[in-house]
Amino acid sequence: MSDEEWPPREARVRAALWDAERRLLDREYVAAAAALANALDAGDADSREVARGLHHLAAAGYRQQTGERPRALRQLAHARRRLAPFLPLYEEVELGSLLDLVAGELES
């Protein structure tokens, strides 16, 4: 019997990022944050940082939906700061497009 994890941690992290991307595109911010739960503490340092940035982005969208604009703008600023080194694309996740999408909702 093997002690290896299956699926491998890297694959689980990548799947969580892709799932979060899909949820953000659908403006399902709570579901996006939940999808990232497995990636926040797993994977390498870059994956964790991207997951945290996307989590902030999901929080920004959620705060905007609930009418908490100042909190939404703060979360967007955190997301931009964390995701900036990885723009525009990380592991096939369109970070730049996701930032533009949520920022467009907040800044309109």
C-alpha cells in the first residue's frame, strides 16, 4: 500500500483554483470562497498566495452584493496586492479578467 496522497496535492490545489475561477465568473462569491478553502493552506507558496488573493476577491464581490461598499473596496485592494505578481495568468486562471470583472462591479 502506498502512502502517496491521491489525487496529488498540486492537482487538488489547481482544481480548487479553477473551481473558484468558474464561481467568480458566475458571481457566486460565497461558493468561490468555499472552493478555495482547500487551497489556502496547501500547495506551494505561490499557489497559497494566489488562493488568498482570490479569496479576497470573492470577499470583495460578496461585500458589494451585501451593500458594504467600503469593505468591498478594501478587499479588492487586498486582492490586487496579492495577485499583482501573478498577473495576468496563473495555472490557466485568468487573474486579470477576474480582477477586472469584480472591480467593474464595484467601481460602476
